Amino acid sequence: MTSPAEVPHLTPNQINALVVLMVEARRVSNVELKELAGFTLTGQDNRKLVDLGLVETDRTHRPFAHELTEEGWRVVRHLHTSTPPKQGGSTTRSLFVVLSNVHRSLDRLRISHGDFFKQTDATAPPAGAPRQEAPATVSATPTEVETLVRAAYRELAAAPGAWVGLADVRDRLADTDRASLDAALRAMVGREDVRIIPVANTKSLTTRDRAAAVRIGNEDNHALAIGAA
């Protein structure tokens, strides 16, 4: 599995596969991939995405079907931050421009990629095709969400006590209901090992940082640090 801060080197076809699986937000068979995008996910491309933990492939029946893993969702959300592969040419570069604008727009709207692309009845797949619902937001108790926050922090932080942006935490927990996540963060402020603070230099904040802030004590907070428990 890739680290939370990086995007692996991928070929144009592997990138195209991740993007199609994101926008379809469900399990997609090779037959559907061929119809939708003109290619199938097989061979080395399939093996690499599976080995990286980005795609789960159902090989129990043919045609094989694919869906993004949690790590796959993370990577595809940040594809635009990496350098487009040279062999992809102008088509791949144009796709990265689209991905960058989608990311910026969803940050402004405060909508996760999973919520934006999830399937509805109006966009249901063809009858008889394998189908899986898009990642839905999960409502949970503050205690349950705190466990998720701590796990996300451990994966994001360089060391215990290091500062991590709440924007990165929210990306890591994109399938968690925002209200539940905010409630958990507010509850965590009372823990001895937890610090949640605003960024002093507000000019350094990006639109993404501002959208991810949690309101505590009549001010927006943008960074989280958790010491060794």
C-alpha cells in the first residue's frame, strides 16, 4: 500500500482505469469498461493496481469486475497533484486538468468525491450488471469516529505529536459523516494527548484548508496533533 502522502507512478491506462472506477463509483466489469472507455483492465495493469491495493478485482466469475479500494479512492482524489506520465501525451494532461478542477470544486462545495459520484437510480448500471453502492457517508458515535481519527492520524503523521492538517484527515475519512467527524474532533479537544489549533498565518491557508476547518471555541481550527497515548 502507498503511504498517505504519495501517489504511485502509474501508466496512462492505469490512471484511466482509476478515473473510470471513481466516476462510476461501483463495481465495473471488463465488458462495461470496454463499452464505457474502450479498454479492459487486464494483465500487468490489473496486477499492479491490485498489488498497490488500489483496486479489488473479483475473479470468481467472468467477466472479471473491478472496484476501487479505500486506498484507491485516496489516490484517485490526489492524482492531479502528481506529474502526468509523459507517454500519456496531451490527453492525459487534459485529464489531470479536469481532475484538478473537480477537486477544487468539491472542496468549495464541501462534498466528498464518493458522495458526488455515488450511483443513484437515475444513473443505475445496465440491468444484470454487477453493482455495488458508492461509498456512503457513515454516521457513528463520537467514540467510534475518534478511533477512526486516531488511526488516520497515525498514518498521516511523521511522528507522534506532529501536526497534521484537518484537510488531510477529512480526505482520509471521506466516507465518514462530516457532522459526526466534527463532533468527535470537538470531544477529542478534552483529551490530554490531543491538540487542535487554528493556523496563525491565515494567508497560508488554502481553500481546501478553510473548507476542512472545525469550529471550536468560536474560531476555525485547521491542524491536529496527537501525542503518544
